Amino acid sequence: MTVNDHIERFHGLPVFDFVEALAEAEEKGGSGAVRLPDAASAAWRIRLDYESDAMFVERWEQFLATVDTERVTAVVIGQWSPDEPDGFREPMEAIVAAAGRLPALRALFVGDITAEECEISWIQQCDITPLLTAFPRLAELVVRGASQDWDGKGGLALEPLRHEALEALRFEAGGLPGSVVRAVAGCDFPALARLEFWLGVDNYGGDATMDDLAPFLDGTRFPALRHLGLQNSEFQDDIAAAVAHAPVVARLESLDLSKGVLTDQGATALLEGQPLTHLRALDLHHHYLTEEMQQRLRQALAGVEIDLSEAGKPDDRWRYVAVAE
């Protein structure tokens, strides 16, 4: 599986493509003809087309000048490079500089980029700590990609910090650095209810370990946490075995162990561990479970909404996570 489609909704709002609207207006005779929704009724996507003559900062400034940004609650950042992959630092600095013009911003998606535009493992990121410090009222943050630049510098990073408002945090990567996972563990997020890591593979920088994940399982951090996703991992069986006895599970409403190399070994650990019947949902899609094990899970968790779609062949010699390159 790769990321093939742009998101259509974010933070409970339909996504509106600002750049597409500009292009349609230019076709009809100028930017004055641009038709826009109410500022608070959409999640605004700002991006570049392939081989665009404009740079991202220029499009961002157009967005600020055209839309009543004081009422914008959600922003989606798409492709920020017009051709080959480029780092996010300059676009991020422009976004941070405009924080005072976005007082209502509650949700930010960085990297709504499809595989056709740029493979997830090629999306060059940077230290995204300034986004959280610049927007203290931000409730939801999604970051896709983690790669370093062409010189092997930069890459996704985070410094431990306290953020009072953040309720949902997701990192999507074909290889998530262990340093980012450890940084999240060192953060103080008293309102955080949803946390998801797409861990990925070592070939693309995914070097997190079970020790790095332990702080999220012992139940001592993030008192508001109700959904935990430890996904897209080559050691999904080990994660399942740890989750089976993790204190945090008792207060979760949903659990996501999808997209990884989960086999009967990991599923057996889940069934033999603490009860999971209190969960509303358990996502295990993209797995390598036998039909017999899938049936055991359905019977044991009859009252849980369980996703067992995208089954791989249990005896397949080559087993892959869902999202890598």
C-alpha cells in the first residue's frame, strides 16, 4: 500500500484546495473571480502543482491575502516543492511567521502528498517543534514524511515540550526515527487523546525500538489518551506481545496495530493477555494471520469492531509493512 489519494476531510471539515480555486479563477479571467467557501467551513489545502512557476511561500502569501484567516480552523499543507523533493524548513518558517494571522487554527496537516507526487520516504522534513510553539491552541497535528535532505542533513525532529491543547498527534512515515518517538515520550501533552506512529522500516530510517515504545505502554504518560496506534512495523508481533500486558490498554477505547507484519504469534499474545473486550475498535488490517486465527479473534472479541482486512499470505516468505518507500 502507498498513499495514493489526497485527504478529503480533516478535523471534521471538507478539504478545499485553494490553489485549484486560484487556477480556475485565472482561467475565467483573473484572481478576482475566485470562489471560496466560508473561511471556517473548510480545511484549506495549500500546495504546489508539479513544475509550478510559483514557490510555496508565494502561494501561502496569496492564501493569507485572500482568505479571512482569522476564522480558519484547519490547514492542510500539500506538496511544497514544484519538482524534486525539497526540505520543509522554508515553508514551515512562513507558516510560523503567520501564526498571529491564524488565531483560530486548531488543526494542521503537514505533507498531504501522494505517492505520484513524492514517495513518502522521499518527503524531506525538519524539526517541527516551532509549529507547536507558534500555535499553542493547536488541537490536531499530522506530519507525513521523515526524510533528511539530499546532503543527509535535517530530517524529521522534535524537541520535548509542553503543549496544553494538543488532542491528536500522528506521524506517518515509511521510516520514523526513534529520536522522534523518544521526543514524544518526553513531551507533556495533558490533553492528548489520540496518538499514532507509523513506524516503518530501518531501510528508510525507522530505527525505533521496543524500549522507545515502552513509555507509551506503561500508562504513566498522557492521562487523556484513549486511542493508541503503533502501526506499520516489521516487529508488529513484539508490539502485540507488549500491548497484551500493557497497563495503558485498560483505559483505551480503540487500539491500532495495523499495517505491519502481524502473524499468528502476535495475535496469540493478544488473545492470551489482558481482556480486550472493553475496546470499541481494534484495527489489525494489513496482516499475515491464518484464517483460523482470524476466526478466533472474531469469536473472542465479538463485541469489538475489529478490522481484519487486507490479509496477506501467512506462509509468504516475504512479508512487508503497508507503507515503506
